[in-house]
Amino acid sequence: MTNNVLKINTLKRRERLKSSVRIKAILQNGRRLKGKCLSLYFAPAENTAFAVLVTKKVGSAVQRNKTKRWIREIYRQERQNILFPCELLLLVDKHCSTLNFNELKTDIIYLLSKLNKKNP
């Protein structure tokens, strides 16, 4: 039973956006939504895929990794609220390292609600 629950809640390989070519294409050709400390780039696609970009301007390596883990967890919890398939890229601003988990979650939920209003 617990194995099935874990499998449902993980990010599958096809849901992870890893190709640098795709990431560059989304940054150049995709649309952008701006939040408090995050930018959400998106482009329509057949399957929903997701990636997080955190530059070295955001705190130490420990802080950057913590921020990425938090964002991936928030996305995992909220991904069912995305109404259409698209490739998503969350770009973290350098001021984001001062936010706590709940503030980050609020910002991501706000961006996803704006995304659903932009349904192509």
C-alpha cells in the first residue's frame, strides 16, 4: 500500500525537464509570469514537465539546494491544479533566499493560478 502511495507522489522521469536545449527554448520563446520572487516561464507541450533554475546569486549552495527542494515539493503537491499540459520553468530571484516555505508556497500557488488563466 505505501509503495503505491509513494509512486503516485513522486515526480516521474517524463515530468522532469532536464534538456538544456528545451530549457533555453522555453526561456527564449516561452511566456513569463512574474511573482514576488519567482519567474514562471511556460510553453505549451504534450506532457507537463517541470524544472527549477537557481542562480549562484541566491545565497550559499546549501541555501540554493534547500530552495530547490522546497520548490519541487510545492510543485509536487500543487501539480494537479495545472489545467493544461505545458513545460514549466521556475526561475528563482536572488531575493528568494529570505523567504520561508509558506511564503514560497503562496508565491507558487499565485503563479499557477495566473498560469491557468492564460490557458491557450
